[in-house]
Amino acid sequence: RPVLIGLLYVLLWEGMLVRLLTGTSVLSVQQYGLRIAHDISGTSVVTPHVSLPMAITMSCCAVVSAFVVAVERLRSFSIVGGE
């Protein structure tokens, strides 16, 4: 199920909505990566739609949120046959 959710996210959100509605690019993980890569490389091959501080802040928020969710899910696991 998580793979299906990830595919739907990439196809619907990152693919269609960001292209159709430019205001949603602020919530696009792809735009964060593009902005950070753009500023590191110094080339203008792609033009990201978010600022560097926004990209760094939102990327950190996404990583911390994913970490918290993963820790909570792992905390609920139990080993069968243990004590």
C-alpha cells in the first residue's frame, strides 16, 4: 500500500497539480530538490519556483516528519516469541 500511495503522490501532485496550479509548487518536494540543486550547481538548466530558504526549511520539515512517523511505526512492532 505505501508504494501505491507514493506513486499516486508523484503522478498526481508532483506531475499534474504543480504544472496546472503554480501556487502549489510551494508544497512540491520536487521543487525543493530543484532549488537546492540549482543553487549548488550554479547552472540555469531548470528554473525552480521556490526560494532557497523555503526549500531548505520545507525539506528539513519533510525529513523530520518522515523520521517521526517511522519511529512511531517501528515502536509499535513487537517480536513474536520474545520475552
